[in-house]
Amino acid sequence: MRVPRLVGLMAVDARETAQARGLFLNAPDRPDFHLAVVDYVVRQYPQPGAEVPPDSMVYVWFDFGEGEGGGGVREPRIPRPPSGGMQRELGEPGDTFEMIDR
């Protein structure tokens, strides 16, 4: 039997799809997986289309792992703004604004 594609499905739909194919689901990052409804599957193992025996376990994750974030691709903006003119140096992110009373 082939593993269905579960990535992108809500938890409730992933459970129904797996059950209809005679597979079991396990979510290592969600101990309360049986209660999850609207969380979306972001990874699965085995991959979709893999051949597995009936009653096999398919693992699904709802959160990205460390360093895998879903922030998208960050590319440099081209063309860059023209250089020259007056520029202001900004503080580091997280620095608080200090007001000096003179």
C-alpha cells in the first residue's frame, strides 16, 4: 500500500485519510494528537508514495524542527538603494531608546 500525502492537511483530515487507508498516525511533537483538529501537518515519514505494509505507522509533525522555520526565502533586494547622502546609524535590534535630558 502507498502512503498518502498528509502534508498540508489539517490534523482531523490527516487522521481520516490515514484511517481510510488502514494506516496509523503518530505525532511525536503532539502528545494530545487525538485532540488536535485545525493544526496543519508540515512533515511526514514515510514520504508520500512510499510502499508500506498494511497497519503501518506514519509519523506526522505539526511544528518545524529547530532551524527549519517556515519564514520563507530571504533574498537580497536588488537593486539596492543608491548610496550617498546623509545616513543615520541605527541602534542594534532590541536596544531601548534613550532620551538624554540636557
